[in-house]
Amino acid sequence: MAGIVSYGAYIPIHRLPRELMAKAWGTRSSGGERSVSNYDEDSLTMAVEAAFDCLHGHDKKKIGGLFFASTTSPYKEKQSAVLAARTVDLGQEIVTADFAGTLRAGTTAFGAALDTVLAGRQDNILVTASDVRLGYPNSDAEQAFGDAAASLMIGNSPVIAEIEARLSLADEITDVWRTDEDTYVRSWEDRWVIGHGYTKNIQEAVNTLLQRTKLKAADFAKAIFSAPDARSYQALGQSLGFTAAQLQDPLLSTVGSTGAAHPILLLVAALETAKPGDRLLLAGYGDGCDAFILRVTPEIEKVKGKKGVKGHLASKRPLATYEKYLAYRRMLSWPEREPLRLFPAATAMWRDRPSVLSLHGSRCRKCGTISFPIQRVCYECQSVDDYEEAPLAGKLGKLFTYCLDNLAGGLEPPTVQSVVDMDGGGRIYCLMTDNDPNQVKVEMPLEMTFRRLYEGAGFHNYFWKCRPVR
């Protein structure tokens, strides 16, 4: 029996009130707020965060693959799934794949993971979907979009939600798109997009699936659909026979429409409150539709320790200005400090992957001292090449010391240069992110987060930062 074994989510800490966006342009606000990824985040770093949340309490050695879904992957020719798999510290003998090019990339990756498990090729596949989409400035899309990621672990046991039925439809329609030269999402006339694309495809897929399974709307605890806007979402649910109480909150007023991650994110939110026996209907739209019927099992009551959607919604910090959002998305430029520019090398990145990507230190086999990054010589007992790698990702730490650097450049001076003592041993020198410099103090609890550090040599350079525990 293949199904969902675990789930996770990630929503950036920053929120932008839509009234600030409207005020900047002298237009009308659509209400509420939207999530905004930090300047050092992208779809890959958010996918990694969601994957860690999903993996909490599970043995990584049993994961046989990772599928990454996004319409805003940081690379056009390089597999982000491999980079994510290395960062969350999966093994090398795994299957990886990127799913892109459509808003239903998340549900398509979900279906492909199910096929992989059902075929017996792997026991568990990690699916992580993420998007950071850009709408044209002063457009409805700019207000409607939000940044987030969600993750599912697909396996055979113990399953918290089994898949009872599924259906996929393909439909060639140019309704919402970006070419390889576009920065911003394009769209055709709204009524045509909603009527002939979104509504038509989901209605056809859901009605066909219900007919084949001899089920009706009243048989479901929750209906979960991709949602471009609240009105279309409510109208679609009503047309299919679902009551307002059955429709999962689309999170449009608190997070926004999160692209390929949206249906998976809403599924995670539904699973957080689901009870054994609940039947869920999931549909993801984009150039067609993927539809699934899921049945929640008693194993759902054993899921603990997830931040999930609830935890991330409760942890937030408002952006003070619309201009800060523009800077985060690099629609405004700022000068680089020439003396502080770095010049990376692909060879050095490759050599240091265990420390740079997987956050591994070295544990001396003789005295047990943990060092970071990996050291061949133990600074405590001076033994040489007698160590084992010690994973530090996922551990908490405390701030040992810090300085506020006003000369390092960047978007939000001062930069907090930090020295973190990790629980269980190990000391890491790194930058702090998602913080208020006025609230930083020695001994404050911290957690590590994977971030985009800087651009150089034509590729993205990622590393770990610390942040106050959310």
C-alpha cells in the first residue's frame, strides 16, 4: 500500500501587507498579506527547509530518492534535486529528478514518486516543491503570489494517508506562462484563463474521478485545489458540490498563491488537522490537472515534531516597506563592496561538499572533539586523519559571541557576524539571518539554515547561516 508517510512545510518569516503594495502604486489592495522569501532565499533553499521538516524523526538512510518541483529553479541546466539531496544528507545511491515547466509540477512529482514506490524501485521517495514567482510590478499577480515550500515522503509503510484513486489530464492552453527570456509571469485575459483553463480542467478531472470511484462530494472531509484567487476557488468548490466548510483554507490572505508548491502546501495543512478515516480530494492545476483521492489512516495520530504550515504561519515578521520587497527580489540594485567580493571555484566547492552543503564537522576518534569545517588535525589532541564526519544540520546551538558589521554591505546592515556553539559540540563561524540586530545577545538559542550566500564564477554559492529559533 503506497501513500504518504510524512509531510513538512516551510513559509518564510517575512510577510508583506498588501496595503503597502497598493499604497506604493496608488491602487487597491486585495487584502491580507503575502509571504516574502528573504534576499538570501530561493526555491532551492526553501525546498531544503521543507524537506528537513518532513524528514524529522525519520531515518535518512531509508530514503531512496528526492524529486524537486518548481517553476523557478535556480538552475536551467543543473539538477537542483541532487543539490537538495546532498544538502539534506541523503545517500548517493538514490534516484533524483527535477519537475518543472508547469504549475502542477508539484502534484506531477507526487504522482511520479507514487509510481516509483509502486514499481518497487525504491521504498521511500522525498518530494519537495517550492516556488518564488514574480508578478509584474503593480499587477494583481504581484499581490496574489506568495513564496513557500512543502514536502511529502512517499512510501509503503507506515502510511498516514493512502492513495485510493488518481487521474491526470493534459490540456494544451497558453493561459499562464513564462518563456526562457521572461522574468515575470505572463497571463492571458483573466476570465478566459479561469473559465477555460483552471475551472474546466479541475472540474473534468474531479468529476471523472468521482464517477469512476462512485463517490460524491459529501464523502470527503476536505477538498484541496490549487487556488489562483479566492473567488475562483470558492466558485469551483461550489460547482463541484462542496460546502464552504469542506474547502481547505487556500491561505491566499496569509501566504498567497505559491505556484507549484501550492496544492502540496494545502495538502500538508489539511493533514495537520485530519483524523483517521477522513477522505481528502487533492487537485493540482497547470496545463491540465492531477487529481488524487486519499484516505487518512490511524498512523496520522503518531505524527509529531513538525513545524508544518501551522508553525510557520505563527512565526512571522512584517516587512516595513514595499521597497524592501523589491530589493529582496533584486528588482532594485545596490552597490557591491569591492574589497569584500569573493571569487569561488567549482573545484573548491566540490572538495568541501560535506562541510559546505551537508554541514558536516569532524569528530576526533581519540578525544571526541568536534570541529567545523572538517579538520584533518584535531586541535585538542593533535591526532592526524583519525576522525569521522559529524552531521550538525538539525541541531540547535547558542550564540557564543558576535559583532555587528556595518561595512560588509548587503541589504540590511549591520550584518551579524556570529560564532555559534552547537549542542553536543562543535563551533561554527557564520552569518546570522532572519534577525533583528537590536535583539541579538550572547547565549540566545539559534538554529542553522541553508541559504544562498553570494553570486560568483557564474554559479550560485550556498552555505549555512544561523537564525533565531522560529
